[in-house]
Amino acid sequence: MSDKYETHEYDVVVIGAGGAGLRAAVEASALGVKTALICKSLLGKAHTVMAEGGIAAALGNVYPEDNWKVHFRDTMRGGKMLNNWRMAQLHAQEAPERVLELEEWGALFDRTQDGRILQRDFGGHRYARLAHVGDRTGLEMIRTLQQHAVHKGIDVYMECNIQRLLTDGGRMAGAFGYWRESGKFVLFKTKAVILGTGGIGKAWKFTSNSWEYTGDGVTLATDVGADLIDMEMIQFHPTGMVWPPSVRGILVTEGVRGDGGTLKNSTGKRFMFDYITDYFRAETADSEKEADAWYEDKKNNRRTPDLLPRDEVARAINAEVKAGRGSPHGGVLLDIASRRSADYIKKRLPSMYHQFKELADVDITKEPMEVGPTCHYVMGGVRVNADTTASTVPGLFAAGEVAAGLHGANRLGGNSLSDLLVFGRRAGLYAAEYAKAHTGAITVDMGQVEDIANTLLAPFNGNGGENPYSIHADLQNCMQNLVGIIRTENELRQALKEIAVLKERLKKVSVEGHRQYNPGWHLALDLHSLLSVAEAATLGAIERKESRGGHTREDYPEADPQFGKVNIVIRKKNGEWTLTREPLPEMPDELKALFEEKK
Amino acid sequence: MADTEVTMRVWRGDASGGEFKEYRVPAQEGMVVLDVVHTIQATQAPDLAVRWNCKAGKCGSCSAEVNGKPRLMCMTRMNTFVPGETITLAPVKTFPLIRDLVTDVSFNYEKAKTIPPLKLKAKEADGTRRMFQEDVDRVQEFHKCIECFLCQNVCHVIRDHEENKEWFAGPRLFVRLASLEMHPLDANDRKEVIKEQTGLGFCNITKCCTEVCPENIHITDNAIIPLKERVVDEYYDPVLWLLRKLRGEQ
């Protein structure tokens, strides 16, 4: 064994320390396997920290009528039935337990009058269901998990960026990456790897995602031959900030609408009433009076169309702006100022108040906000076993945004934080079981490691003169303009051509300076995964010739029942992508019945 | 803004030394300091080291000293400066420099490991854990902390005294201790740890930490002073002291 590189040996290595990674590490470690948690930022800074509105869980604290079956049904319908039914079932069943467990680890959610966890309304959820802390629920969740993990003594490797996974005879054997601080390489030998690396939003120009969302986990999995599904399913959150330019894309929580805010166009009209599709007509209010009454009385009124699922609202805003009824800076208006008291707004939405005041000089208790769609989430990702989170590569597991299936064609707000907890725990559990079952030495091919090291250092030797920041900016423009909310075949094919050019340019990338904390070098390496996920998303979008959820085709504007029965599966063999359409798992009859009762 | 350009002096260097370098970039409406840094990276200094994540004031990664004032770069608008003024951007001072604007903040993570964790009280008779909003309000204030460590950076006990770090936890950890001590479900006793191992007594409540907190947590009034009172009540109450003497206790 070469000692050229710093080397560590573990049973389970968790990559990513957001909600899913932390929860997975806590579980694996508790089961007695040697566990490492690796994150590319400092601990506690992962994207989970930015989640605002809440955690969806059918606790039934506010509406006793709520239960897992209602949550399951909402999740499936919100996902336009493209979801993996078993994941949606497990998620709805286990979310309440996971939330209560978080409370036992110290989380302090907002309370009901009788001292239980308060729940808030959100898009697509039949009842007030989101456990929350004002509009900073993600912070509460990540800090609670972080402190729990620290007190359990889990080994944490901060600012350590994993670049490639290593296999031995098709099985997981290791992970190789670099320390950001020193630029030195580090090798982890391990029986199992859990990906909790999040999403891919940094491939788009206007995004709510942080710098970390470069598709690392999806690409780590792709590069060792794992299957991906649903990569065409990208969620554009309807409400991102649009002004000033420097903050464009920053998230404005759905909680604004959950707490009474409403969308208006430049004429002052509450336009969402014009965008109620047949699919949701029966359960959506058709008058302002009913919509407003729904906040107080959910039994006798139907839900406001302001809280239709995100795909519906994002398309509606897009259409209003295109029709010339947008706000001054190309969004629409989100008004809570005229509908709720200043005290209520500051109590319920303190971060939003602060964010608009500081960054846009807007007082949301007095004026409407300008908002528009922003790239927020990828429903697609690594194909996993619904129960175990195992990918198609033995020893490789995935949970959270990097995994696919739970959310189908569109994710409901609040279902992400619960996803992280439910499937993070399951990933930790089954990865630990896998590691325990595989005794014996782990073999890593050092020749392979050497090749990877040379590839990662290539940008320092390159004299092609390509700037990584320019390649990234061009990719973001390409995806924004050609693989956005509304897509057509011509534009998607144009995007493929542009991505091909960017891949050639990446071969000529050169970086300045040395290896110590060098962001230019880091970005040059991230571009490998950014370009890979961009290409996968575009290929999936060409293949799915219909409109469904987060994928809208101008040239195929209707949902096609045949496409509703299949996932687009995409995988890489010898450097070439292959795509297949594979049938969704069949839902058992007793669950199907849940959809027939309420038509 | 009449000026179409902003000028920024940015610290470039590592533990062995360095200097301020001046950069000029085009101004854009609504720009924050972090936008200027990103523009410099993209066009002039691709290896300029900076730590950032959310760019929305939620993660606490991009702490720096802007014109000598500890701030989050992502929440500092350029229009808060005099137009044409040269802005000076330096790394936070209290932590060892790694490179450019990035410092080694591991001190905070090491201290966090030493805090005695939550120890749960028994459940209610009905198997639930009831807490009322008025009981959690004051702890929720502490939970707003985004761990930007600006409070640690300005604390004079450690800012100019590296040697004090060994036995002083700092305001961030005092907030953490207060959040546990006041947690409605907690049954742990940390008073001895607070008195003997965190250096709380060396805080002379100058409120520098409170002033720089981007989350407006009342660190001194709501966390540090109540902790000091708990320690005083436990160890320095003259009545209790006399009672203990009479009973022959320590």
C-alpha cells in the first residue's frame, strides 16, 4: 500500500453533511460501524441551512384529520404520479417519528396553544402540515443534527472535497478527493459510501442554490456506472427575488403564501385563479372569497390557488410576465403587506423581512415583493431502492436531493426536509448493514488513484488559457436560456451542442497560483460534474416528449399517459450516455384506492 | 450612483505574510461586498481565496473585516459606502490566516465538542413533550445563531490574546450554553463547567459581541449575564454559603 497520500479506512463514508448526510452518519455510527462524515464546506453550512418554510409530517397537531395516507396522496398527486409509490409511502409514514426525534435532540419548533408542534400551510398539502421555526426551519434542523453528531463523536472531515469514487470488482471500495485548505489529496478506503450531496442548481444562472450545488454526488455515481432517473425533472421555485440583479434567484419562502400572501400582476389582479388546471380544479377555490376563507376554515372551503404545487405556480408567473403583465423588473408581485399585520409578518417571516430590508430596500410589511421563478431543486438523481436507498452499484447508497423517486415530477414544499430525515436514516441503517455483511480487506487500485490524481492536477499544467469562471458563466446562460421552465426540442438540441463545446473548452482550462485554497482550481474541478449533470438533464428532457411537473415542453404541451408510466433512465457506459424508458413500480391496489375515493 | 466603478483593497497572502492589493470592478445596482469579490475572482484574481455559501445571510460563512468592521460580506451593500470610496477588505483577525480572506476557525468547532449536551427530562404522563411558546421564545433567540463567529472575532479576551483561547470559550459558546441551560426539556447541570472551564468570568460585558451579531441576538443581556447569575447563585450566594458552612458541607 502506497503511503503517497493521506489515507483513512472506514466501514461507511458519508459524503455531504446537510440533513441527509448528518442523519445518515448518526444512524450508521449508532449501529457500531466506523463512520466518517465528509463535507466540502464547514460543518453546519450545507444547503439545508437555507431551507425556510418547514418539515412536512402528518403529525395531526393542527388538523387531527391528517394522517400518512393524506400526506402520501398529496405527495403523489403533487409529483404527477411519477413518484416511486413505496418511497412516498415510507416518507409519509415515517416523517412524524423523525420530527419528534429531532425535538428529542434539542430542536425547538414553534408551538400550538396546547404546547405541541405547530404546523403551517404549504402548497399542495391538504392540511396545515409543516413543522417549522418561523422561516428558518433548515437552520434549526441542521444545527440540531450537527450538535447531535458532534456529541456522538463522529469523525468529521470539513472542507474536504471528494472527486471520484473507487470500485473493486464492481463494488464500492473508496473515495478520493482533496483538502480545500492545503490542496493535498486524501484517500478513504471504505466498504460503503452514502451520498448526501444535494442538487445541481448551480448549472443555471438564476438559482436559489449555494455554490455547493454542482451535481457532485450525481456525477460521482454516474462515473462508477450507477443509474440515474428523472434528470429532466427540475423544479423552478415560483418565488425567487428578482431585484436588484445581485440577489436575483435568492429564495422567498412559500411560507409567505402559506401565511396569507397572494400573487398579483401589474394590474393588481390575483391571477392564479386563471391558472387552475383540471387536475386540481376539484380541490381548489375558484373565488377570492373562498380562497381567503380557506386559511381559517379548511373543512368548508377549498385551497387558495396561490398554493397550487410549485410547478403550476412557476408556469403561471412565467406566462403573466410573457403576456406583459409583469412587475417593473420582470417578475410579479407577492403581497402580504396588505393582508396581514406588520407584527404577524415579522413574527412569522423574520428572515424574509430582514432579507428584503437589507438586500432590496423593501419593507415587506408595507410593500409587495417582486418575485419570479428560480432554479431550486432537482427531483431526478441517483436511482435507489425505495426501502434501502441502495443505488445500482453495490455498496453505494444515496439519500436526499441527490437521490430520485420520492418526488416524481414535482416536489411539494416541506417534503424535502422530511425526505432528508426519513431516507438519511434509512441510508445509514442499510449502509451499516451492508458494511457489516462484507468482512475482509478493502482493495483499492493505486494505479487508478494515480490516474485520478493526474487528472485533478491537469488544470495547473494546462496552457489552453480557458478561464473556469467563464466556462461556468456560459454554462449557466445556456441552461437558463435553453433548458428552463418551458422547453422545445430545437432549444434542447442547441443546448447539447453548446455543452459539447464547453466540454472541449474544459479540456483547455488553466488555473493560476498554487494548490492551497484556490477557488479557481476548485471550480475547474467542479465543472466536470456541472457539465455532466447539465448534459443528463438535457438528454432526459429531449427523451420525455410530454409535459409533466417540472418538465414542460412547448412542442408537447399535454401530459401523455404512456410517459406517465415510465422513468427516463440514463447511465454512462464507456463515456457514452444511454437512455431507456423503464416502467414505474406498480402501486398496490389498497393504495390505488386512495386516489379513487376523491376524484 | 454616479460612479461606474468600485475600488477595493483586498488582503492577499498567507500565514507567512502578504499585502493589500487594489482591484477595480464595474459597479452594479444592489451589489454587496461579496459580489465585488466574486467579480474580482472571475476577471482578475481567479485564485483569490474566500469562504461563502448561501449569499443570503443564512449560513454565516463569509465573515470578514470591511473597512475594519466585522461584517458578513453577503449582507454588506456597496451603497452603504461613500461613492468612490476605496473599500478595504481583510480577513477576520482573531483566527489564524489560511489564505487571503480565509481563516482557520477550528477553534470554535473544538470548543463546541466540550459543551455538555442536552439531557432529556422524563416525558409527560400522556407520553408527549409539551412546551409552550413563551417557554421556547428565549431559547429560539439563541437558535438563530448562524455561527459566523463574528462575536468570537471581536471578543477582546481572545482577539489580541492567542494564549487565552485555551481556557476561554467565547460568546458563541456562551450562547450555546445558555440555549441548553434554558431549554425546557433539559435536565443537565453545566454550572461547574461554565464556572471552571469556559472562562465566563473573564467577560466584562463590553457588549462588543452583541453589536456585531448579524442576527441581532442579545448575546450579553440574554445569554452571558443570565449565565453569570446562575454561577453566582450557585457558588457565591452568601446565604447559601453560610448554610453550607453550618451544615459542614464544602
